[in-house]
Amino acid sequence: MQIVAYSCHYCAYAAADLAGVLRLSYPAAIRIVEVPCTGRLDVLEVLHAFEHGADGVMVAGCLEGDCHFQAGNLNARRRVARVKELITAVGLEPERIEMFNLSSAMGRQFADYAVKMTQQTASLGPSPLRAASGRVSRTGAGGDGLGTRREGSGDVGPSTQKTPAAHQERQR
Amino acid sequence: MIVAEQKPLDEIKGLIAEAEKVLVLGCGTCVTVCFAGGEKEAGILATSLRMASKIDGQPKDVTHTTVQRQCEWEYLDAVADQIREADIVVSVGCGIGVQAVVERFPEVWVVPGLNTSFMGLPTEQGVWEERCAACGSCILGLTGGICPIARCAKQLLNGPCGGSQNGVCEISKELPCAWQLIYDRLKSQNRLHLITQIQPPKDWSKSRDGGPRRITREDLRLAAEASE
């Protein structure tokens, strides 16, 4: 299973980093993509993630009212709602994408949200698009929605990783 | 601008059901500004169609490109190869764009991806309202710049009617009475005398009632002599 977690630089990505510092476990299916702000999140980019085989997408931004860029997370929430409509029309379940809000101090909550999203996605089964393509593609028309910040190699299955991708990234 | 909205995906899927190689053709002008058929929307539609066809078990080769204006053949010529290579072109331009592609490339199968709605403007981010009905004989100079043809449900020239209540039209509580707006505007400009002039019946022959319209400017035609 592969879940792309678009995480904002100022809160969610820092929370993931904190989760790593605290040595908290969360599912290895989570692949973090850092964005400057969830307001930067592009509907087309999320669709490409699904097209190239992501089973789920979690968008993690600052707490509402605490966005570093005033209202980027509120814009992201509306875009997530739009993506839900688009993927429903395509034939995917709308529960495959969810928006979460947390501060940079909420490392434990990040791990909890990652578990929640993984369980929710697992209950839906693998994406029919991944089944159709066989594996996650790194190339294709319109760009790669997954490969920009992937850690490790291939599908790591249901095991957990002790050190989050964000933390590994910082350690280099 | 011309305002449009995308057709439901299921309807577009039905239109392209028999094709394998699909080109989604966007337009960089009006429908880009109203977020219906620009580069971004063409990309979203192409991606959605690729995903949907894969889920349906019949993967299609769906690509997309966008031209500056679909309603001018010169811009279409720049993507002629892509248009000819496709089994079908889904135009996400307005209805004019669809027909421009068909007229330039008569052998190509072109279907609309949008429903062209009206000529209007954005009154706030994400909201568009109709402002012009292209009636062919503009009377905005008499009505304080507020069009009773586009904005009055009855297209009255000597309004308001009895359905105007507290400035609201009887067809919807959301719709302001155009003639109330005209009265308020003229009053604020000290030009209320304009509203007292009784307007004669409108010459609708200059509108759609006269059939498809055509404007010719001989001074601009390059091949005027050749065509005569």
C-alpha cells in the first residue's frame, strides 16, 4: 500500500520530523511529500498521484487559523473536497483522500493520523489503478505525482518504519 | 467573457466511447478565465479520462494541449498534427471553439467537453453572472449601463413589471430586479429623465430572430477582390 502525504513545511512536515525524533512508529505506507504550504497543493498533482498508483492521499496542513500563509490550509481543504468529487466521478472512493490539520508540536498526532489514514485506505483495498498498472509508475504524461521525495525502494508492505522519512531526510 | 462549465464526466465518457486515441484541446482565452477549459482544466479532464478508462478496463491514450484561442484557425494550425493524429478531439473551448476545429479539420471527429452557458463576468472569485445577451442593438446608454435584455427575466424595455418586489425579481429571491437597479443607478446619476422615455418595441431582427448573424468589414478583408 502506498499513501502520499502532502505535508506543509511549517507544521505537518515538522510534526512528522518530531514523530521521528520521538521514535514513534507509523505505517511505512506513508510517503511524505513536503510542500511549502498546503495552499500550494494542486488538484492536478493529486490526480497524478492517484493515476500513478497511490492507494490514498493525506493532505496535512497547519491548524485552521494558524496557517503560516494566512489561509492556505483553508484553500487546501476546498481543493481536497474538489478532488473527492473528481475521483468519485472517475470511479475511486472519495475516502481515499483526507485533509488533516496539526501543529508542528503534534508529532504523536501525525503518527495517529497516519495510522488512521492507512487503516481507512486499507479498508477500501488497493487502488484499481495500481492493479491495472501493476506497479507505481515513475514516468508518464503530466509528470510524476509520487517520485519526487520517495524514500526506500518499492512497496514496503504493511510493516512499520521506526524513523519517518522526514527525519531521515534531515539526518543526511 | 464567454462563460462555460464542464460536462459531467460520464457524458464525456459516452462521447468518446468508440475512440482509443483522445486529444483534449483546451482554449487559453475565455474558458481559461472562467476555469472551465484552460490548460489546467484540460489536464484535469485528460487525467480523469485516463484514470476512468483504465478502471473501466479499456485504457485510452488521452493527451491534452491548449491553444491561445480555439476560435481562430491560425492558432489551431499550430497543433494540426496532434489534432489529426487523434481518433477524437474533446474540445474544452466554448461552442465556437468546437465548431472552429470542425471547420478547419472537417475530417476530424470533434465533440464538446463543455456546456457553453452565457456571456458574463465574475462578480466574486468563483461566481459568474450573465451580463450580455448579444441582442445586436445595445441600449445600455439609456439604462445606466445595466442591461434589461440580459438581466430582466422578461427582457422588458419599459420596466419594472408587477413581479418586482422590494428590488427582487419574482422568479428568484436571489435575483435583483434589473429595472430596480436601473432606476437606482439613474437616480444616483440624476438622469431619471431617461427612464421616462417610452422605448418602442425592440428590433429583434438584429438578434437571433434574424437568423445567424454576420459582420463584414470590407476595409479589413484581404481577399475581397478574389472572392468577388
